[in-house]
Amino acid sequence: MTDLAGKVVVITGGNSGIGKETAVELARMGAHVVIAARNPTRAAAAVKEIKERTRAGDRVETMPLDLASFASVRAFAGAFADAHDRLDILVNNAGGWLGKRIVTADGHESQFQVNHLSHFLLTNLLRERLVRSAPARVVNIASVAHKNARRGLDFDDLDYERRRYRGFRVYSETKLMNILFARELARRWDGTGVSANAVHPGFVATNFAREGDVGWWGNIGMPLTRPFSISVQQGAVTPVYVASSPDVEGITGQYFVKCKVTGPSAAALDDDAAARLWEISAKLTGAG
């Protein structure tokens, strides 16, 4: 196990699923882990469980973060900077899949904001702490689902105001954004000592998409696929590897599957699209 004593980690959505298992493993390695989550009750329960499983004591804490609110993201970044003078690993893990178009208080389609825009904002707000702690790492939890966005992104309608809304297609496009963001982040932050990579954790047996957000597929379809899925512990292996392994030191702008650099889709390798997504995201969030 990598020795992460003295290192500080932030994991969005670290109160459940892959995020929680990633938190467990990084805490076991000695890191101070901050669980960034919107539900305080679930977050507190996760912190209690992680402490019991790892004996990490005060090295595990939670701070409120609602990715559906830019104000919450800014508040989290400010509170984190006040409490911690370093950030060694940022795992942009939280995300969602919705069956119906929902608009956030900031005026954006929810998946677009939660899965991409708010992580873009958060990462840029935490830049100073990451650079100060270099070598540091940013890990975006993407998905092989990005390959379903074969035609790339419609930059004229990222909020799905004109196109027919299909939840999984929107989710797939946001997972493509996660990879494009990691690649462009690696390019723009070159020389800072901060690496940025994207990860496909595998098809994992979690409660993802089973809380009524995607109708029949979430309540019936997802359970039917469970025999073909891997456990959350297995799903955390690649995120933990990319976040902590010495073998990944200096590697940036890549896409990992099963702990190996793998080629994503052609759309994910479009440098012009990556740069354009960055510029639009910076304009919409006021960061970057």
C-alpha cells in the first residue's frame, strides 16, 4: 500500500458507492479524507463507517457540498481552504443520471451541472491548494458510457433546451465531458505538478440510478444487470490506483480502465472540443 500519511484528499460523493470505497482505501493508506456530500445524515453515517473500517480516527471528515448549486461549490471551496493548507488528491466522483430534464437554481440542466460544470468550478477553485501540494492529482470518474456520445457534443445546446431529452444520452455526453475536461486540464496546468486523468471504474453494482430518477430502468432494469456487474470494492480499484500509485506519477491527460491507460473514443480525443468545452465552462461558472 502506498503511504499517504500527511496527504489530504477530497472525494465528491464519497458517502456511498465507489466514492465511499475509494475513501476507505485512501484512509487505510494514511490520508486525511474529506467526504464532500450534500446529504449530512448519509455523509455522517459514511464517515462513521469509514472510521470503523480503517481506524482512521480524526483523519476522516465530511463537509457539505451540493453540486447542483454553484454557491454551494464556492462555499465548500472557501471552507476547505480555511481548514486545510494543502490538497494532494481531488477525486471528482459524484454524478447522477436522470430520466427527466431538471433545471438547477443556476439555470442549467442538472446532469450537465452536477456531472461536469460544478466539478469544473470546484477544481479551478481548488487550484491554489493543489499546486501548493504538488505533485498532486485530479481524478475524474468517467465511464465507458462516453462512447455512446459518438457524435461528440452539441455546443449550441449543452443544456438540452432544444433537443429531445433522453437521460442516458445526456449522461453519456457528460461522461465524455469528464474525459475532455481531464485532458484539457492536463494541458492547461502543464508544468504545475498537478496531473489530471479520467477513469472508467467498471460496471459497478451500486444504488446508482435506483432512487426513482430514471423510472423503470432504475427500479427494474438496473437490478437485472446486477449479475453482470462488479462489486463496489472492485469498482474502486482503478480510482484508488490512479489516485495513489507511484506508477502513475507524472502521467497526465489519460483515460484508465482496469488500472491501465486505454484509448477512449475518437470524440474524447478531439482537442478542439476539449478547448471549446473549457472556454464555455469557464464562461458559465466564472472560473478557469
